[in-house]
Amino acid sequence: MTSTGFFDPLPRVLVTDDFDRGMSGWLDLRPNFVAPGFREHSDDIDLIHWGPTMLSSATFAFGGTHGSAQGTYSLKISSRAAAAAPDQPPAPGSMGLAIKRLAVPPRTRRVRIEALVAYKAEQDRPGLGVNDVRAFGLYVDLQDELHRYMPGVRYVNAVAGKPVRRWQFYSPTDVTDEQWSYGADGWHKAGIDPQWFGARQGDGSTVATTWFADGTQHLIYNESDDKLNWTPLSLTVNLETRAYEEFRVGNRRLSFPVGAHPTLAPAYNDIEGLLNPVFFVEADTDRRVSLFVDSVVISVETGEQS
């Protein structure tokens, strides 16, 4: 497949998700109901009340129906009107998250996730609301025969209502499993689910994130709260080395340090070959915020393993 439009896929395209055709397998992340009485396995993170994933025509009170980049519908991932302080664990409902569940094809060396994205605060009060969005991002839940790991990128847009506009990536942490999951003695291994686990800092970073050295970027938000500008992003991961390879967003190519990789946790039972891309959004104030995602392309490069 040759490069077309906003996308530059690897040689083997797995999926091309146009949300005018439906959800395409993207759904909310919900609890694992494995406790007695069909109860969720733990309540240290309340997955029941996270915001919903839905198809949206991006209809706004003033401007009417915006539509998607090429059509009517995009995937809308929303928080609820809730937020915690930046140095505290995420409050119930302060995030929205969408996941697609796939498996790694045989002999895969590299995987690339590409999409068009836009982010907005709810049009429920005067003002742009740009600083009501704390962060949004993309990561991939991967597992091979040795490790489960979650490479990803996070755009810290605003913290405590103040602009940050800077990218970071998920990186190794040496905290204990118990420290990682806020003191809970559960099955959460350090480095897994970094979107809500791990200690937070007042600057928007976490115990498992690293700021890009060249990561300051003012993404398009536009001058009105009913306008979307679709921005392309692309993340490439090397599965042989379990390391980052490339990240592009808009007209920028951000540089990872040599050998950069996420936390490598021990493999979990029964999920070898996992390939689950995830998009998420985080609220910075008690105002609903959304990430709109359109035209997701997931591609891989395969060949004989070295």
C-alpha cells in the first residue's frame, strides 16, 4: 500500500477504521468481573463510571453538525464532569478511554498506529475551555512470551487550569506493584495501565512518564468552541526490541532517546500476542472533555525474526 493523504502505513495494513461504517470494534474499558458474585476484581480504580465511547456527528449548540474529517461520524471519547488535582490519582469519571482488541500477526517486527484526532471541552458555558482538557494520548497494550508492556504518548495540555502544551512518553519505573496501584494488593503489575496508575506529580508527569526533549507543541484548538481541526498522529513501535521507533504529530517528528522503551512487566496469563491500541482523554476541571478520533489505520511490518 502506498502512502496516501495523512497516512503512511507500514507494508501490511491490518485495519482501516472509518467510523462512518460503525464502531469498528472500539469500546469502553470495563472491569474484569472475576470476584465472587460476579463482582469486579478490585475497586482501587473505578472503571464503572469512566466516560463513554460513542459514534458522534460532532454536533455543537452554535455551529450545528461538524461531521468528521471525511464524512459524518467520528469516535468520540469523553470524560464526565469530574477531575482530581494533578498530583492525585484520577477521580472516577475524570477520563474516557477507547480500546480495540487485536492479536499480533505472525512474524511481526514493527507496528504503527495512525489516526486523525481533535479535542474539545463541552460547549456548556461561555469560553473556549481549552485549559479544561488536562491530557489525551495513545498507547498500545502488547504482550509477547516474556513481557507485557504499554508504549505510548501523552499530550499534557493543561495542569490546574494553566497551559503546558508538551508531549511525554511512557517510560520505565522501578516502583513496587503495590506502590504502582496506590497500595492495593491486586494483580496490577508496575507499568501496566499507566493512564491511571502510578504516582502523579504537580506538573502533569507521572512516575512512568518522560518528557520529550523537543516535545513542546501548540496543537490546533481554534478560536471557537464549535470548530474541530483534524490533526494526524502516528506512533511506531519495534516489537523485536520492545522499544519506541518513531512518533509524528502534525508537521512534527518527535525524537525518542536511544533505546527508549516503557516498563517491561512480567507476562500475564492467557494473553500472549496481545495487540490492543488505546486512545484516552483526561479532564483538568469539573467539565466534560472529549477526544474525537477519525480514520484509524493500524499496520505492521513482518518478516523472518532475527
